[in-house]
Amino acid sequence: KNGVTGTWLPAFDPNNTTTYTFTPDAGQCATNDTLKVNIIKKTTPDFDPIADVCEGTRITLPTTSKNGVTGTW
């Protein structure tokens, strides 16, 4: 954003919350900074089984899973 170049350490880990340190390249009037990246674990929706239905029967599928995930089919 402000044109400062440098490197981040450690290497990015997409599976774990980590605090990263930015070290500006030499010769710039800039200081180190840190940034914490929170990784939110994915939740797999969990639904109760739907009973068998006759062909052509209309049913409404649930839009909220047992573990609180909402969505559409």
C-alpha cells in the first residue's frame, strides 16, 4: 500500500493461525511489522438422513444442518 518492499517470515501456513513478521528490504526508511492471520477451520454440514420417498413426491430439504451451517441445495 505504501510501497515498502520486504519479506514475510515464517512462510505462509494456510492450515494454522500464525503471526508473521515483515522485514523491509535494506535502504528504506521503514521498520518491521507483524500481522496475525487467523485460520478458520472448515465445518462440514451434518444432516440427518432423509427417509425414502416415492418418485414424484416433493419434499423440502433442510437449509440448516445439525451443526448450524446454513445454505441452499
